Amino acid sequence: MAVSWAEVSLAPHGPLVARLIGTSHGRGRILPQPDAASLATPSDPAEVNERVAALFGSGEWPELMAATSTTYGVWGCAYLEALLRAADCQVSKEGS
């Protein structure tokens, strides 16, 4: 997600897209807060490490989660997360 942040942040519903990407990959829950060091490696580009540090080291991720919950509602976000998960499972099942 940190890799695509520049593109995602410009999308019409960028924060929601970022939330869905993050939660679908299992690292996007607020608690327990992921350790930023475990999400990027020194061999990753500097911009990726900086973005990960901002999202998970400086508190941007909890702010993004709270903002999207306020904008779309907790049930709306949960529905979209479940829908994305179901679609991902279906595509994986089909081998695509």
C-alpha cells in the first residue's frame, strides 16, 4: 500500500481505497498497531520506508481509519471490506 500511496491518495475516494488495500492484506487493523519496521525493509526504496513510517509510525493510519469510518460508517466500511475479501477469495479459487 505504501508503494501505491501517491496514486491512491489522488483517487476520488483515496482514503477508502487505502483502507481497503490495507485491511485486505491483513496489516490494516488499528489494534494491535503494526510495527513499521516489520512492514518495510532497508532494501525497499526510501520513499516506501518513509511512507510506512508516516502511516504506522506517526499515526496516520489510525487517523485514516477513523476518518473513513466517520465518512462511510463503520458498517459501510465493514461491508466493503467483506465484499473485497469475497471477491479476492473467488478470484483465487478460480486461479486468476
